[in-house]
Amino acid sequence: MDLILWRHAEAEDGGPDLERKLTPKGRKQAKRLAAWLLQRLPSKFALLSSPAVRARQTADALEARLKTDDRLAPGASVAEVLEAADWPRRKGAVVVVGHQPTLGCVAGYLVSGSPVEWSLKKGGLWWLTYRVRSGEAQVVVRAVTSPDMV
């Protein structure tokens, strides 16, 4: 299973949290990362997003069928994100668009096995793969990037 944790791109300040939209810079960030992802994702993948407007707008840059999931809303727990993504049972790839600090906590937990909080830049992503080798479950970091690096 491939799990891509994608933090929403830059959003407007102020207003009700779930209604904040991407800034013009945020739209460019989302498009840049989406283009990078589309060159690397398999042809079939699942796309899940927080119900927040800024997350949905970020996900929309992939131009793929999107499922909004309340378990990915701001303040979600690591367990809620992993449940929404069906980690590690899902076949194929899933892109989860959400928020910091949650996504950084998910990446930290999956890579280190401990509850840690890692930072994830706006518009950035972690690409993790779950695999079993010689009977041992492994989490492999395939990529970590941000809009200014692609």
C-alpha cells in the first residue's frame, strides 16, 4: 500500500476555519505538487480529503474523483487518518489531503513507531509504502517534498 500524506497548500487567514480558501500562491503550490504526483502515481488511486475548503481545493488539483471524509478534518487523530485511509490493508495507493499537525504526526508515527510530531510544510507531502519482506512488516519512505522543491 502507498500512502501519500499531502498537507493543504497556502490558505487565506481569518474567517471560519473550514471555509478558508487557497490563496493564489496556494493554488499554484497545489498545481505544482499535483503535476509531480501525477507523473508518479499509478493510474488508479484513491483520493481522500478533509472537508475543509482549502484541503478540497488542494485535492482538486489532481483532477481525480474525490471523497471527502470528516475523519480528516482539522484536529483529527492519527488513528482517524489511518482508519480513513484503511492503512495498511488498502490495495494500491491513496492520497490523503489534510492538515498539520495531524499529518506530521501520522508520518512520524508510521516511520518511527512512536507518537511524535513532525512538521510538514504547506503544500508538502510524505509518500510512504507499507510492505512485507521476509515476513517482516516495513514502512518505507519513498518521497518527502514540498512545492518549492518540484
